[in-house]
Amino acid sequence: MGSFVEPKRPNFLVIVADDLGYSDTEPFGSEIHTPALNHLASSGVRLTNFHTASACSPTRSMLFSGTDNHIAGLGQMAEHMPANAKGQPGYEGYLNFRVAALSEILQDSGYETMMTGKWHLGLTKETAPCSRGFDKSFVFLSGCHNHFNYEPQLEDPSHSIFTAINGGQFWMRDSSFINRITDIPEDFYSTTSYGKEMVKQLASRDASKPFFAYLAFTAPHWPLQAPQSMIARYKGLYDDGPAALRSKRLQRLIDLGLISPEVEAAPMCHGPEEWETMSEVQRAESARKMEVFAAMVDMIDQSIGEVLDHLEESGELDNTFILFMSDNGAEGALLEAMPIMGGSSNVGAIIDKYYDNSLDNIGNANSYVWYGPAWATASMAPSRGFKTWVTEGGIRCPCIVRYPPAFGSGQEVQNHKTGDASAQGVHTDSFATVMDILPTILDIANVPVPSPSKPFRNRSIVPIRGSSWLPHLSGRAPSFHDEQHNITGWELFGFRAIRQGPWKALFMASPRGKDKWELYNLDKDPGEMVDLADSEPEVLDRLITHWEVYHAETGMIDPEPHSKTAGDVEFV
């Protein structure tokens, strides 16, 4: 008799881009060169109706917990925590201990766990990756940083805010804080360095164990910075402005079959000056910012390609479930400025003192720029709004998954080094959320979801709210969720939304919204252009009732009436 060979346990690689727009990669309609992501898309599945929270740390808390951010500890971003919520359950400002973190569950199940990049789920050693299930980690703990590690303001004692924020200790390797001046290489560039660190961790792993790897880029989050040689690849490509880019991206999305030709796209959201009224210099500076952004996305893809190369060479590629996603819609403002730049009122002064944003210097380490709402809404079309909005522009994000053993492959598998955008694989428009990632991974790993009726690591935990994608991805179910009855809610900064099936109700204060509940049918109106609140009052009433249940279930705390929200703050 032949001996029984136990099937090899699957590996997992989760890759998160920071503030990447819906159409910023080739599989989702971009002109930016992303052959590695093309490879994943052509041999995997694109999720075209994937939803996150409207800002980064809440999304990450949902990814690691499988439940709502108001339960997992990021009911509000730590940088913007209202006074009436501080210290309340679900508003700890870090991934709390009422949830079983995905990394903890897999570590307890025999997985080697590793991470590089942005954490944003806790600033102390007790809340850092080393304490939440990661065996290896090279991480930045806060929300954003200079991509070349050029932070002169951190060395100025006059900016005393930094001594109050974790003593300025933002970097860790494994269980130790490290010095950003002496312990970070001189040739550091975030995207390249995080990718290479991930390859090192994979190369040094215990090959007798399966692995869970989390690669969390800080790009293309502002400040927009990249090597000049990469920026040059995109020179002149955006000289026609954001409206022209939006039109090209929309047509490409139609050509790819990802949106309907009949879709009514949301209008552009412009900054202080519209393109037509800008001076020649202003246009050149704006286009240069978008060129840098494109270079940053290109470099993300290159780093992903290096990781895929390693997995292929080690024979692990097809035994690894790979997920790529953005953590929220594109960034049109400056949300996480406070920890690094000394507070919203200090941003402009610090940039003027330490940085050179002249045209020829944009993109270098000593420049500090962002691209604004017009470019952000161009990349989120046909959706309305961008990061921090609870409209689709803030929460509908690109997502690609690949795992041939479980759900096969798409069309022709292409070489991720060269990329062939003509072979785009398959996609599903079934509604999905970031909360589903934890149960999906556990389902594929054949690891039970921890039960709230039993202690987990000697602590009580809450149930998850997400559902496994495996039945749909493997062709055994028509959708990820019950499309007509599944209910999902969102809230950040007082902006609210609730969805059931194609119907979505949202409430946003003026000028962003109408100061009252709005209602949209997303199947017919993904741009959220036709408010049906008056013509469908019964549907709206039903959704508001669902909202009240969601509010109670999550322990949500309403913002204080006169506290500023991200929609009110003028950062510069």
C-alpha cells in the first residue's frame, strides 16, 4: 500500500496599497504600467464591487478582525478621535483585544506570520504587530511618512507634539523599536524597501510551515515622492488635466466590461482652481504631481513582481492565496497630517520651512505635495467623492484575488514581467466587503473561526460579521452574500450610510451632502446621481430602520455636535 501524503497547507499573501484609486491599475482601466497586477488579474479574479471603510485604519481593523471598525477599536481614526469617544469600547484607537486578529488565529494554527509596511493599528509595543500574532515584522506604526525617510521636522524640538505621540517612536523591527536615523538604510524608499524586506522574510522562513504574509505599502499615499527616473516615464502624460484622464479611464472601464456604457458618472470634484482657469505654471505643477503619483503606483507593481518572482522560484506561487486591495478611495485631502506634520494648523508652516515644492523638485525627498480632489475623483469615476466620503468614491475599491487550487484561473496566464493588458481574466460584480477577508482565509486554510462562546488567548472575543468568499469564487454560489437581504453599514466623521441589496441610503452634512438622508439604487445608478428619497419613501424608511439597528449593534458613538470632522477641517 502506498503511504498517504497529507495535502500541502495553503499560504496567504495579503497586499494593501494606501489610498490607491479605483482605476489606478491596468486591470481596472489605468494607463499606469502594472504588469504584475495584470498577471494576478489574468490568472485570478477581479472583485469590482469590493468595499472598505472610508479611511485607512478603520479598514485595516476590519481586515484583521472580520468585524465592523466600531467594534474592533477604530470607530474613529486615532488622529481624529472625538473627545466624547476617547477610551470607549470600540474607540480605543488601536486594534482592540475584543477581536481575534487574523494573524493571531493563523499563528495559533501553525502558520509562520510576517509583515512589512504600514500598521496603523496601534503605536505601543503592546498593540504592535509583534503583540498581535506576527513572528517577523518591519513596520511603520503610524499613518504616513516621507517615502525616503526624510523628516527634518521630527528633529526640531520646537515641534513638541512628537514627544507626546509615542515619543516619536514610529518604527519597529520584530519586538524592538528602531531608530529611523541609524537603523533605516540610507537608500530607503518605502515601496522598494518594504518589498525587499518581504522577500527576505519569505526567504528565511521555516519551510516546514505554511506562511501568512502581509505587505502593506505606504504608497501612493502623500507625500507624492518617487525616483526621478521613474517619474520621467510618465512625463507629459497628464498635461490634459484630470477631466481628460477621467474620460479615458471611464472608456477603458467600459471596454473592459467593468462598468456599463450607459453609466452616468458623478461629476468632477475640483480644488481651489479648476484646470481651465489655472495658469500655465499651475497646470505644470498639477500634472507633475500626477506624474509622481503614477510613478509610485508603477513602483508598487515592481515590488509586487519581485515578491511573485520569489514565490515562483520557491515553488510556492500557485499554493499561495494572493489578495491585492486598496484601503479606501483615492485621497483628495490631507487626512493623517497631525502625527507627522504637527497638527492641521502647522502643515503649511512646516512645508514652507523644510521642503522645496518648486516644479523641478516635486517628487524628491525634500518635496511635500499631494494632488488634490480633482485627480482623486478622476481615479474614482464613475463613483462620487473620494476618501472619507461614504459615497462609493470613498468605499468602493479595487481588489484582485488569485488562488488556482480553490477557484481556478481566468483567461490566458500572462508573464507578470512583461504584462499583457489584453488578457484580463475574469471578474465578479458581487457585493463584498473587507470584513470578508478573515473568514475567507480561514475557510481556505481549513481553520475554524474562533467562537465568541470560548476564550481566545484567555480573553473574550466578539463574533465576526463577514462571510467567506470561497463558495462564490469556486463556483458553488451565485454571489458572495444574499444580494437582496445582506445589510452593511458605514460611518466615519459623522457621515453615514446603510446598504441592503442595490439600495443605499446615506447622510452627509452640507456642503458634502444634503443634511438629510439620501437614497440611491446602485444597480441602476452607481454614480449616486439620482436621489430617490422622495419617490421611494418606504425603501428609505426601511433602510433607516436598518441603520438604527446597525448603530445599536456596533456601539457607535455619535460625534459631538460642534466637533470638527474631516469634512470641515482645512488642512492647508
